[in-house]
Amino acid sequence: MTRRVLSGLIASALLVSGVACSSSEGDETTASSCRATVADAVSAREIPEQIALLDRALIICRTTEAFESAFSDHPDAFGVDGIEYATSRCDAPPNERVSLSSICRDLSPPTTTQPFLFDSQIETYLGVTLDGREVTLTSDEIRFVEGRPAIIVQITDIFTEEGCVGIEREYRRWVDQVLDPERGDEASIYAQHALNLLRFFGCPPLT
């Protein structure tokens, strides 16, 4: 285990266990853990490991400023800045810890999607199609998981597990259904979500 990872884990443990320290010391420890975790993500060889470390950073960094600052230490590593990445990831968080992180709570919803409650029973999700139109999907028409269409969550999970190859397959799958008279807009939203992931992670251009 590298010294950077070890120091990050120790700092996290101290925060969780409630060890007393001054506010400035706590802030310095958090910032150090934040930068170390992002740096470890840059060094990771596999995309799933990289994403897992960035998810941890979203929790550890605690503020968008800290996350963006840590990202800026590696300007060419991800192809996007910290806010762009965090916004995209918070749009479809992999678990409750990420979704409840202070960064995900503070960020404005991204331009691709926005989940919100329509009433006490029906959940709605505002998506953007490939041609830039805003379309609302509702839970009385499609299955939702944790406030989002299940397919959106599934696409993100596929990217986490399979990387660029898996997400390109999903993109082409939904692009092929864009002209469907009944499901075209929904398919277009899913294709746009996959396309955003491809761009955010610097995957090879589509051919």
C-alpha cells in the first residue's frame, strides 16, 4: 500500500471516529485526503478502479472547491474538469453514500437530467435528447430506481464494470431505437446519457 493511500485512509478513519482536532487541522487533513485519493485515481490502471476512487473522493473532499482543486492538479488526466465530472457522476450515483455526499447535495443538477418528485406517488425525470429537446419521463410509464429511470442507473453501472466498450455498446443500442414512434424520445435520452459518459471519460471517438 502506498504512503499516499495509507495517509488518506488514516485521515478518513480519524474523521469517522470523531478524533478531536482543530478546525484548521481538520480542513488540512480533508484536503490532503482529497488530493491523495484523486491522485490515486489518476494512477489507477483500470477504469472500474479509477471510478471507485473518484467516488471515494466525492465523499472525502466534502466541497466542490476541494474536489475541483484536486482535479486541477491533473489537468490532462480525465478530459474534463472536476465540476463537470462531479455533476455527471452525481446525476446517477452508484450508491447512497455518494448521493448523500455534500458535493452531490450542493451541485446543481446537470443539463442532461434532473430527477424530482411530481407528487407523493409519481417520480419524474427531466432528460435531454440527442437533438437537445427536454423530455420528462415518469415512473408511471417506466421503472425508476432511487429517483431515476432504471436504464440510466444501468448504463452508469455498465460503464463502471466494462468501461468504454460497454458504454459504446449501450449508446448504439439506444441510438438504433431513436426512430421508434413509441419509445424514441426515451431511447434518445439514454443514448445522450451514454454519449456524455463517453465524452467525460475520454473514450475513443465513435466511428
